[in-house]
Amino acid sequence: MTTVNVRYIVDDVDAAIAFYTQALGFSVAMHPAPSFAMLDKGNLRLLINATTGPGGASQPMPDGRKPEPGGWNRIQIEVAKIEDEVTRLKTFGAKFRNDIVAGIGGKQILLDDPAGNPIELFEPPAK
């Protein structure tokens, strides 16, 4: 499988690094500038950019819109026991957008990173 790259815009790169490494098990591949870091988890590479900085990810669009954190597009992290994972993440002070939703496709819940970017935790149905 190839690496999948996802870019998130954040308010505070250091807070994002701490959250993703300590709470979700990512590792830091590089952090060459205060406004950028590259994090890895398996075949997922998460590119973290601040809302300001010299890189292209933080630059305004021609119509004046500026990149900002949040929204609804998200990465999904599969977990074995979602209830246990939610309990563990709450000890980190994690904020959730909803309660666990269960259906025929499995269970899911939306977690916000420190900048408000969503992460979906997903537990597949028992086989």
C-alpha cells in the first residue's frame, strides 16, 4: 500500500504535534519550521500547516479566502474498541462533536484536534 497524504490547517502546530503523537500514536517525521510538521501513522502522512507562514498551504486564494482549520472532511482511524478509546482520549482532554453512533456498518464518533479539525474514530462491526 502507498502512503496517503492529508493536509490539515491548524492554529498551533506544536499543540497539534502534541495531540497527534501523545493521544493518537502518530510519530513526527519532520518539523523543519514553526509553521509546518509532517506526522506519520502507518501509511497515513499528516501534513500540519499553520494559518500563517511562508509555505503555499497558508497563502490566501485569489478571491481572498484564507485557509482555516475545522470543517467536516476528516481522516478516519480504525479502533478495536471504540468505547475504550473514547474513555482513554477523554483523559487527554479530547473534545468530541457527538456521542458514539452505532449502525449496521459499525460504530463511529467524531473527535476534534486542538484546532477543530475532525478525526473519525471507527470500529468495524464484529465478524
